[in-house]
Amino acid sequence: MDAEVDPEMVAAVRAFGRFYTRQIGLLEEGLHRSAFSLTEARVLYELAHRDRLTASVGLTASVLGQDLGLDAGYLSRLLKRFEDQGLVTRRTAAGDGRRQVLALTPEGRAAFAPLDASAREEVGALLARLSPRDRASLVGAMARVRRLLGDPSQGGEPATLRGLRSGDVGWIAHRQGVLYAAEYGFDLSFEALVAEILAGFVRDFDPARAGAWIAGQEGDVMGSVFLAPHSDTVAKLRLLYVEPAARGQGLGRRLTEACIAGARERGYRCLSLWTNDVLTAARRIYAEAGFRLAESAPHRSFGRDLVGETWVLDL
């Protein structure tokens, strides 16, 4: 990770937080026109929705506090207030006198029901202002934010590999330009090269000799690889990349294996690729897939002094 964060990015995240809290009414004294604060409503929500999930062991105050990031003393006072109001009960867990199991009373469920209904109504109204396409885009973007910020519940569906679609070419050139600039210091000439390669791929595309595999996840492009002819017997693996949010899932290996299988299906005898020694993660994938380093030479490209490498795989 970079040691320094752009102050403008910090300001942008804070501005989004201010905007979103206004949109969903988090600045109101009573959440969703209720008598409950945001924290109180969240505690009621967790108790209402976890009852069926934790019925066998029960939800304890310590687990609830950890999951919500609440101070133990503050949560204890809040729960005591709910007990006094008849909304929550606490009982000693069977076989463990140290554990206090929480549950909503019928009165607690009755108090939470209109709060939950109001929240659904308000979010529904917010989404109703958008087209179906924009709703899907918004929900997908929210899921991506949660994944990027480490929400363990957002593992999501695994990425699927598909063919090239309209919009992919420009997006892949853009993303590779952005990522290689941020991660390796490559200048604009790299993005220009990617755009040239992709333009030539589309212009000369022959499905009997070439192929493209795009990794899609919840509507987002998460990676890609291309198979391009070099001669009647040799093909090239080109432009392998994986989005940072999708790394660690074996997606680079899946894309590489798909390209190798595609080369075999098209009757090639050899698959080659060109890369640079600074791309250590990609080089590891190539080596594990059976490629061997055939040639390396220093060069200056993309604003950097690099060592270019040619790798080959006999098919």
C-alpha cells in the first residue's frame, strides 16, 4: 500500500459520507421519523434479524458490541435502557453463567416493525427515482465499496469468464493505464500501447484464431486476457490483468488457463508472451502454468528502465 494518500481523495470520501448521510436521513434526531437514534435502531435491527440465525446459541452483548464496534459500557447502558422499556430481555446462557443472551420481547418487535417498514419505504423511494439500469449500477457500486473496504460478507459470487462485449475495449485500456501507472509508474505510452493492441485485436478478429476472456463479477469487469495469432503455429497471450479488488481469488490463474485451453483448441503448437520483470505476480502465474523464460533484455519503455522477458509454453 502507498505510504501517502492523496488529500483530494480523503476529501472526496468525506464529501461522499456527508452526502450519503443526508440522503438516508442519518442526521435526523430520530431515525426514519422514530424515537430511536441511529445506534439504537441498529441494535434493534441486529436483535430482530439475528434471532433466527443464532437461535441455538443466542446472541450475546459481547458479540453484538464487537460486530457493531460499540464500546462495551455504552452498549451495556443502552441495553439496560431497552430492558427498562420492556424491549429486550437478557438471560444466562445454558451451561455458561458468564454469557448473557439477548432477545427482543414482543414489545421490542412491535417497536422495531414500523422502524423497519419506514427504512424500506424511504430506500424504496430513493431507488424509485432511478432507472432500472441505474438502480443495478448503484447497488453494484455499493457492493464493490464494501468489498474494497474489507466487508467479510461481501465475498460475492465468483467471477465468471465471458467473451468480449461493447464497452470492454475502452474500459480495459483505461483500467490498465490507471493501474500500471499507480503500481509500476508507467507513463501514458503504456496506455497508448494497450489501446493499439486492443484496436488491432478487434479489427483483425477471427474466432478460429483468436479469443478473449473477460472476468465479470456483479456487472463489473474484474480482469481479462487475450489470445492473438502470431503465426500458423504460434499464438500470443496478451494483456493479462486482474483488478485489485479481485486479487487473491486465483482469477489470474483462471484467465491464463482459459487462454492456454483456447490456444490448444485452435490448434496452436506454442503459446508465447512478453512481459517485464517487475510484474512479479504475473510472472509467478506464468511459471506455475508451465511457461518457461526464453529470453530477457533491458529496455527503456513507458518512462522506465525495465527488463523485458519472453516466455513460451509448448502446447
